[in-house]
Amino acid sequence: MHILVVVVGVLCLAILVLTLVSVAMARQIGILLERISPVGAMLNESGPKLGELSSKMVLPSLTGEAVVVGGPSLKSTLIFFLSPTCPVCKKLIPALKSIQISERDWLQIYFASDGAQKKHLSFISDQGLEIFPYLVSSQLGLSYQVARLPFAVLLDKEGIIKSKGLVNSREQIESIFNAHESGYMSIQDLMKQGPAIH
């Protein structure tokens, strides 16, 4: 009987210690999450700078009439650079379709790539991209110095580059919009300008 009381006492003490450790760890995790900055689109310093007027180009679309990129327009434009052989690009297409529906009042999404038109026509059909302007132009990619994919550029109604960068997730695409809406050119810029978190 005496041994049973000792064992129960030791177990109660162990549970109390584990509870205190769990509370302390939860607190430390909360502090860590507060200090971690949000990760936005990975900015590319090459090519035209944020805040500059984009070069105006009239480009044919594989899904309809020619479109004007870089000039004044009724809506802001997100140019999403992709490749039919890029698995991350394919993964983001459903998110972009959803974004186009939810943000259609102020945003138009263009898909852009380069290479042989035949593979792009097949890709458009496979991915259901017929309703989007689909531009196949090496000139467009060169003008924005697109080196890696997937890459996104956001132009406002005046054709000014508001945000751009390498995007690997829906959150990074949305960070481009958040940067635009906040008045800062990027999430990273917002974090530099904003008050430090202690």
C-alpha cells in the first residue's frame, strides 16, 4: 500500500511538471510566431523597378483578340508567367481561377509564356484557360527580366508596376495584392517601414 501511494505521488508530480513545460512551450511558440515576418512574393531586383511605368506592348492572345499590356486600362492587370512543364505553375492555376472570380471587379489576369504555340494550345485546353488572355511572347518575359517561374507582375490601371516577384504559393500571390492595397511596394517594404515587433 505504501509503494502504491509513492507511485501515485510520483505520477502526479510528473503530470504537473509536464503541464508546466507545455504551458511554457506554448508561450514561446506564440512569441516566435509574433516575431516571424510574413513571407511575400520573392522580389526580383532586375528589370523595371516598382513604381515605374511599364512598357506598352500590343500582344496577340492564343485565346482571343490582341491585348494591350502596360497602357491605361479599366482594371489592374496581373501577368502570371508560367510554363506548361512547370509543376508549381500548374498547382497555382486553380488559385488564380478562384482569384479572378473573387477579384473580377478590379483585376484581370493574363497568362504569359514563350515557346512553341502548339504545346501552349494543348496546355490551355488541358487546364481550362480559354477565358483568360494567354500571351506567348519572349519579348514580354524579357521586358520584365523573368528568370524563374512562376513569376507574377501586378500593374495598376495606369500601367504602373505595383508589385512583382517569384510566387510559389497562393499566399505569395495574395501578398502581391496586399502590398498594392497597403500602399507599400512589397510585404518586405511594409515590414521595414512598420513598427518593430518586440
